[in-house]
Amino acid sequence: MLERTLLGQRTAAPSCAARKKSASRRKYGSAASKKVGRAVHEMKRGELRSGSSRKKVKSRKQAIAIGLNEARRKGAKVPAKKKKKS
């Protein structure tokens, strides 16, 4: 099975097995999903608090970040945080 690229060149299409293998690999595990869901739920009820300041979390993005951080600490399958450029 051949596919055409933008330049008109012919290349072999990825096999069905290769396509399935790459599609089935997940970035986040189910434990991470549960932690994030719990954090968002707490945020909606107004019970989620952040870090050392203990201020109420109002941002959805911040709630997700807190959930992922908790999942990382528990050892769940979560990608590492992006490194800051200095």
C-alpha cells in the first residue's frame, strides 16, 4: 500500500499493527484521571485550596495542575513537568 506525500513522492503507509500500537499508548494513566477529577470536583464545591497560601482555587487550569501534581507524587503515569527556560 503506497501513499503520496505533498511533493508527489510515494512512501509506504504505516501498517495496521503500527497504527494500533501508537494509538493505544496513553500519556496519562487512569489514576491520574481520577486525581484530576477529584480536584476539579473539589474546586467546583469551593473546597480546593492551593499550596502554602491556602487560598481558594477558582481556576479550572489550576485545579487540573493540582490533581496532576498529586498523581505524580503517588507515582501514577503522568508526563514530567516542562522545564523552565532560564
